[in-house]
Amino acid sequence: MDRSRRNFCLGAGAATIGAATVAAMPAAAAPGAVPLRRDGDPAHRWAMVVDVGKCVGCQACTVACIMENDVPENSFRTIVSTYEVTEQGKAGSYMLPRLCNHCEEPPCIPVCPTGATFQRRDGIVVVDNTVCVGCAYCVQACPYDARFINHETQTADKCTFCVHRVEAGLLPACVETCVGGARIFGDLNDPDSAVSTLVRDENPKVLKPEQGTRPRVFYLGLDPRFQGKVDGTPTLWRPSGETHAKKEHA
Amino acid sequence: MDNHIVEVINVTREVAWLPWAVQYFFLIGLSVGGLLLSLPGYAFAREDWRALGRIALLVALTCGLAAPVALLSDLHQPGRFWHFYVVLRPTSWMWWGSVFIPFYVTGLLVYGWAGFREELQAHGQVDSRLAALYRLASLGGGRNDALIRAAGLFALAGALLVALYTGAEVAVVKARPLWHTPFLPIQFLMTALAGAAGLVLVLNRFAAGNDRAVEVRANRLLAGFLGGVMLAGALWLALGLFGLDSTHAEALGSVAGSEAWRVTAVWAVAATALPFAIAVAKPARTGLLTGLIALHGAWMFRWTVFIGGQTVPKTGAGFYDYALPAGPEGLLGIVGTAGLWLFLLIALTAILPSPRRPAPAPTRAAQAPAGPVAAAE
């Protein structure tokens, strides 16, 4: 029943076996398309489908990501943007989990002056924080506000699809913890994976398609009013000003 | 019926390009502008442009040396700056910048030395303990117009590349509609020229001979540059207002609803139109005022583009708040860069004091002591 979690390990294994028969990886192999890809297994193309209708806005994913990835205080690799929507006098909530879209055409990569940020051959966009100079050009170039400067490493930081977990055959922490099963993670190169099926059959949408980034985080039930910059009243809540407070781990 | 959206929870992304970046773009723009203004008098040896060119050369050198320090400070890992130089990243305008900046600054230093060599030689001929150092610095030569021209053209090539990359680096960021406009490089260049003319006017008053001819000429140049600034701004606005171009319409749309941005726009127009009107109507005895306003305008344009631009959320509703921090990531960065520039100006004008003009205006003649040229110390 829970495709996002229980079937993942099985699916990943099948994909690995199936990969031996895959002749070529479209993006990585296309001449001149993306010359900057390295590392990772080209047999996979990791992606996520977010079923907005199943998100209850509990922020468990937000917290799980912070704990898993040691994200500094007041910084977020993922968050569930939450809106109060009033229509004809009736108010309701709208939840939109946001994270790096691991785009097929990531605008953050060509701008990087040192090559610190790159796309693995399995599609995951990562930052080598031993190389990054913290120029923040990638932070500017990302149309999704998915990147930030980590003030503990003083380098660019972002969601990595929990690449360390994925390589160990586990799900990203946000997917693992999602109580509603709203986040579905898998391999687009495996035609039988849950994400492939959903992308093929459910016609999901992506954020800011006009940017031409070809995101690999898809949304089911995405209201067009939330597809780009949201036209509404901004939140009153802000992170505290104590940005560099020392973290204490339990 | 009442339909609206209230954002309840979202992340606020802090500005990632800090006031250091504003200072860098401001100073490097002034340097490029100063270099361009110095060329007629020095590289092309036009004697009537020489006095203005000397001040412009001071602008180019002081700003050009302070600017890279501000840029380095904007990196969150400044100690890793050498990472730029061990890779080939032609897809990144910032990487090109790391190539162009040393090229430009080297050219500028050689050109500055060639331009001031005549003065170094003169200081080497007075009876002073430092005379030997001046003679050493002049490498035993004096004015060499061919050398000045060659170095000037070399520095000009660097300046044009810097102007190109600084504009393109920001204009290619499609994620920020306000930046993603082909007008931005032109606006950077025009405001830089206006700022450089402004700084020439200010330095003419405080760090040079308060030359009336320089003031009038610089004010006329300033008026021309400000005219260009207004023209580029009007075109940008027209393209957005009339929906002729979707990029500009989007850029305008992202800020048009904000009262703060409207006030900023009115302020910017005033800070351009006012010195323009003064410089056209009364180019003499107004240089300090027009110069200061023009400098303010050039800085404010960059502040608005960078800090203001980053307060427009890419996905969230409304605008992010920005409060200038007092520390190195804010006010201290601005003050520190200004202090460095001032130090460079004091050092340079101490080493190379303004030459006394042979036949100044009668009112100035009384102040100019007769006798041999005093040594720098």
C-alpha cells in the first residue's frame, strides 16, 4: 500500500538489475547537453512526486531533514509552505512541500565559478562544500529559493535527496517520515517504479515550468496559484534574529 | 466575493550577496568610469583634458584597488579564492570575472604608473630624502605618451571586459526578473560613468586644485551621463509598463505593488533629474552638490538592485524584510570599504600631491606659494 516507503528497497534493487540493460542515459549521454555530470550511477534518475492532497502540513519532513542532515538553525533544506486560502468566504489550508527540484536543466550549476556544485549522473544536484567558495551565485540562480548559505560551513547548502541514504538503499529522510505518504521517491529510469507510473499516468505539474529548468520534483494536485511566486499576504512569522546560536543536540 | 491567500508558514531566505557586493559593484564601476574619463587627457594626450584626466585617474586607481577587497569579502569563504584559478568554468560569468579583474587591475596599475611617471620624475629632482625613491619609481624616465597610450588601451580593454562581465553576471540570473534584463549592463555602465564624474567633481574640490574648468567640464559630462541614465530607465519602464516585453513586465510587476519600491523609484528619479538640471543650468560652482548627488545615485542604484532585488521572494508571498546588520555582514562592510578607499586616496595624494598649475586663476594665485615644488613628505 505504501509505495513511497515499503516498496522502495525492492524497487531500487530491481532498478539496479534493470539498469544493466539500459543502453544510454538520455541527459548524460546527449552530446553537449550536460557536460558537467559526474559521480553517481547513471542507471538511475532519482525523482520525487509530491501528492499535495495527502500532505497534512505536520512539518515532520522539515524536522526529519534537519535532524538527518544537521541543517543549521533557521535554515531549511525542505519546508512545507502553508497557506490559508479564502474563497467566497470559506477558509481552508493549502500545503506545499518545497525542496530542491533536482532539475534536468539546473540553472544553479552553470553559474558556479568553481565547479563545487554539480549534478550526479543519477540526477541528484549536490555541493562539494570543500570546494565551494560561498559566492552564493547558485543561491541567486535557483528559481525555487531552494539554496542558502550554511553559516556553519559558510558554503552553499541544499537538499541532496539524502544522497547518503539513497546510496545505502534507503529513502530520503523526508519521505521516510511522511505520515501521509505525500512524498513518493523513486527512479524514473525504472518504468515500473511508483514515480514513473505517477508521472506517466497522473500528469503531475512542476513549479515554475516557464523557467525551463525541467524539475524532477513533480506535484499532484498543484493549484496553479502556487506554481510560481505566490500572490498573497506574506507570513508574519520570521526566524529569530539569533541566527548563529550554538546548536545543542540531545 | 472575498478571495485571498495568507501565507502562514514559509521560509525567509536572507540576502546572500551582502553589502560588500554593493560596495564592489559601486567601486569597480567608479573605477571603470574613472578610467574612461582619464583616457582623453592621458592616453590621447589632449592637454585640455589633462587636469580632469588626472583626477579621473585618481578615481580609477583608488576605486580599482579597493574594489577587489570588497569582492573578496563578499565570499563566505574568502580564503578559498584560489579555487577560481584552478578550474576552467566558461559557463560562469563570475569565473570570467576572476580572469578579467586581475587583467584590468594590472592594466590600470601600469597605466597609472605611466600616467604619473612624469610627476614621479619631477619629485625625484627636488632636494628631498625621498627623491631617490621617486627616481626609482619613475625607473629613470619621464612622460612617454606612446607608453601611456599603449597602457591606457590595455586598461581600456580590461575595463570594457569588467563592464561586460559585471552587467552580464547579474543580467543572466533568470530567477530574478528584476535582474534579468538586457538593460541592466547598460544601466550599470551609465550610472558608473555618472558616479565617476560625480567623484571627479568631489575630488576636484577636496583633493585637487578646485579647478573651475575641470568642474564645468565634469558637470557637462555628468549631465550627459545622467541623460543616458534617464533614457535607459525610461526605456526599461516603458517596456514593462506597456507590456511590450514580458521580462520587463514581470520585473515591474514584481515590485510595482510595493509602496517602498514606489518611493525608491521616485527618489531615484529625483536623484538623477536634480543633478542633471543643476549641471545643465549652472555647471560652475555647483560641482560639489551635483557630484555628491551623482555618487549617491550610483550607489543607491546598486543597493536597490542587489539588496532590494534579494528581498523579492522567488516563491513566497510579499517581500522579505531587510535590516542592515551592524557587523561585517552589513554596516561594517560598507564603512570598512569606504575607509579603505579613503586610505588609498590619502596615500596616493600624499605620494603624488596635486601639481601646482603655472598660471591659475587670479584668486588662486595668491594661495599658491612661489618657489620650488615641495616634496611629498
